[in-house]
Amino acid sequence: MRVLAIPAVLLAACGWVRGGAPSGVDPGDIDQADRLVATRAVDGRLEEAIRILEGIEAAAPGDPRVLGRLSWALYLRDEAAPEDTLRRWEEGTGVGWACLEGGPAFAAALDRHRGRITDEVAARVATDRADCLLGVAAGWSRHVQAGDPVALAIDLEPIRALADRAAALMEGTDRAREAHRVAARVRLLVPPTLGGDPSPAGARLASACGPADEADPGCLVDLAELAWGPAGERVRWTEALTRAARIPDETEPADIAVARDRARRMLTPPGESADD
């Protein structure tokens, strides 16, 4: 395992530094941001939530409740960004990483291991920083997925440790399914040439997605691309993408609409248009 490099780059690029102790934050402001994220299908609400959270962080730096929510809101924003956007997911991952380093036990363990993320280091993330942990694992895994998995496979072990810790901390909460989805996705990024096996992780991802008629398009597209496709499960691949592609236009948040449109493109035969 190598010394961790990506988060340092993200922090330098985004200006985030190791957070301090939580200070006074109005719970009403946090609740307002939560409502805006939950109703982000309405234009402008996700951006407004981000502005609120950034304002809280500027006024009262270092509160993991704020940083965790901000990291996730930025991740959702960047899920909907154009696929060729450079440095995608970096800001949300940087915010989450600064939050993790603001935890004294995690920071001390990371220093002891000279910047190497292991299961032991990840285990030092406190419960109040679970949302930050999920934001980092989700965004960082997307970086790997969008690049060359073979070239970046060395990053997968530290991401796996973080994702597994997030899933453990969120077990039994309303974020458990999302955390298991990210943890399964990380394992599915390991290519077969490096020992990856899509079967067990695919089953875990399918479980995290939930019933096919309730799963959001992003989860279905991940399932098709990372599990059913590599496993040669053509029927399941088609079923997952078809369900994702059927989500109505103009009724979903931008991050879900982008996944729906991607599903439509994946189903479109070469030489044809997904709009036909």
C-alpha cells in the first residue's frame, strides 16, 4: 500500500485544511439544507443547500455535521456534471477529507502510519464523521471509475477501507443502503486481471440498490456497468439499464437524470441516437 496522495492534491486545489473543533451551529440551518437536498429535483435547491452549508462552515468552521452534508451535496452536484468535466468530484472529496482529518483519533492514526490508510486507520473515524467518510469514499471511487482502473488500482485498497468503515458506522441508519452501495462499488472497480470478482460484490450492490422497481437509475447503471456487464449477465444488464432508462424526464434530480440518460445511451445500438 502506498502513501496516500490524492486527498493532498484535492485539499491543495480546493483550499480546505484540517478542520477544528465543532462550534455553535444553528440546527435549523442544517435542517433547511437537508430539506433542500431532499427536494433537489426542484431547480436551484441543491445549489442553495450548498450555499447555506458553505456559509455555515465559513462562520463556524470544523463542524462534522456541516462538512459531512456539504461533502455529500457537492458529490451529488458533481454526479450531474458533464462526463468530461475535469477535476470532477474533487471539491466534495476535499471537504470530506478535511473533515476526517479534523478528528483527532483519525489524524493521529494517519500520522502514525505515515499517511497510509489501512483498516486500522479507518477504524479511528468517529461516528460523528460518518457522513464525511461516505463523501470521501463515494467521490474518490468515482475518480477511479472515471479513469483507468488498472493504472489507479493501487488507490482501491485505501478507498475500500474507508468505504467499509462508512458502511459499518451507518448500519441500521437511513444511510446504510447508500453506504453499502459505495462499498460494493469499490470492490467492483477491481478488474479481473487484478483478481477482481464481480459476483459477490455484484450481489451486495444489488441488495443495496433494493428492489429493481424502487432503485434509482444511478444504482442501476452502476449495477449494469460494474457487475452484470463484466460477469456476462446480458439479460440482467439489459433489465437494469431498461429500468433506469424508463425514469420520466423532468421529474427527477439532475444526478438521477444524468444516470437515466447514460442508461439510454448504453442501450442505444452503435450508429443510432438515444433520442430516436
